[in-house]
Amino acid sequence: MSDATGTVTTNYGFKTLDDGDRAGYAGINELITSIDTNLEDDTFVADMIVLYPGATPPAGWTDFDSTITGLQASMAVTGYIWIKKN
């Protein structure tokens, strides 16, 4: 939270709130987004392959089904694709 004046957390570097800080929706949303980004970065590493619901991979991922012929068919999965982290 850019306008927080408290101490910084050890693991993710989030600023905490001091007694006089005001926690508005923008600051709280920034914190939530930061947590989401950090968890994504720490959970999914480059070249990781996962099964994803949908037909189009999200940003930062590549459709891996097309690189291995018959992967989805051999796994008997419908409505999902195999994706690889860029």
C-alpha cells in the first residue's frame, strides 16, 4: 500500500497500517492485487504445465495441447487444455 506508513512485512514486503493511516478502497484493492500477483509468481514457475479450464490460455501461458499430439484425447479431458507457463 503506497500510502501506508507502518512496517514492511517479511515475506512479501507489504506495508502495514499505523494508527493514523486511512485504509481506503484503493489501498485495500492494491494490497489484494499485490497478494494475487505474488501468489501467482510464487506458485507457477516457468515451464510448468497445468490443466486449465477453457479454450484460451491466460496471459503469460502457452497452449501446450497443440505441441503434443493427442495429449488431451489421451487424458480423456473435455473443456480443458494443457498450458505451459512462459
